[in-house]
Amino acid sequence: MERIPILKMGEFLLVTIQIDMHDRLALTLQDDLTSQIALHGSRGVLIDISSLEMVDSFIGRMLGSIAGMANLLDAQTVVVGMQPSVAITLVELGLSLPGIRTALDVEKGMMALQAAVQESERANGSSEL
Amino acid sequence: MERIPILKMGEFLLVTIQIDMHDRLALTLQDDLTSQIALHGSRGVLIDISSLEMVDSFIGRMLGSIAGMANLLDAQTVVVGMQPSVAITLVELGLSLPGIRTALDVEKGMMALQAAVQESERANGSSEL
């Protein structure tokens, strides 16, 4: 069965989206990702979309639900590698990807995730005894 | 144009192969990868094949040439995430992927790369003045 691989890197998970998403693949990805977050106690998810030349409202919604689900499992999500033309089209279409954090590349995304994780720990007071 | 994204992570590059390779895609990947190694002075390449359910002699040769090219550019290559069934088929077909280093997952692959880079530095004496 076709599925998108999820790579564990320390306390983060990395997903590279390379192929056209359709309903079932998106559902499988959501299932796999939430299971992996729960299994490893991951604190963050990086989604690389650098090979996507188009992001439509379906993908936008999918990214939004992944970020929402991850958030409920106490993990932060950052979308990385968006092509400039994709950003232009998204704004022209009026899609602003609400609730989705973005970064230019994987390295910057990791830094953003680390900052977000620390911030959420401070907010939850989980660093206190 | 269809191409496989290459993610820079520190001094290493990460490639996830998710789609069926054909001649032109393999050539594009080799071109992109060697340019990126030269551009960033990368010391290692991680190739994740966890979503491949079959590795034939074409993919085996491609992995071999990538490892060879990277080596000439002073970068080490590790293939990670091979499915157990793929390993069985490869041995049954008599394909042992000569010259290709493997590791179970990305994290173990990174450790193997770090070790390989240190070893090659010792061998080259590049840590001397």
C-alpha cells in the first residue's frame, strides 16, 4: 500500500511530501503521523513541501488538520520549503493557511520547532517541579 | 518538472525516495545531489528507501553510482530504512549492493555517517596541520 514515510529524528518527526495527495493517502498520513507521535512522544513535526508546485485548498486543509491533531498530542508543526510561487498563489487564492507555522528550510524549521517546544513548555509550566 | 527533494541537515544531505525511479529521474537526482554536495561542502548523504517495497538491479546500480560520485566529492553515503522483505529479495536475487553502507533508520544512519566522516578524515590526515 502506498504511504508517505515518516522519519524520526530525535524528538521530531520529518515528512517529505513528494506525490499528489488524495483522500486516502491524506488519511493514512494522518493516522501514521498521530501513531508515531504517540509512540515516540515526539514534540514536533516537520512537513517538507519543497517538491510541491501547487498547494490547493485540499492540501491546505490537510496541513491544518495535521497541525491541529499534533497540537492535541502536545507536538508542534512547522511546514518547510514552500516554493515562492506557491506562496504567491496561496495569497492570491485567499488561502493563508491559518494555524500553520512555516519556515524556509528544514534547518530553520528545526530551530523554529525547538523555540516553539520551549515556549509551549513555559506556557504549560511543565518545566516546574 | 518532477524531481526528488534534497534536504540539507547540517553537514549532511537527506533524500527520501518515495516514487518509482526511472532513468531521467535517477539522472536528475544524481545531478542535483552532486551539485548540492559541492555547493554546501556536505560530508555525507542519507538515502531513505523505507517506502520502497522493491529494489531491483536498476535502483541498486543507481544507489551504487550515487555512493561512488559522492565519494569522489569526499562525501560518504548511507542507505537507510530498507524493509526486511527487500533485504531478503536482494540476497535471493544475488544483489548485495556492493560499496553501499546501510543502516536501520535515519538516526542510526547519521551516527554511521559521523563515524565514517571521522574515519575518512583520519585516513586523509586532514585533521593534521
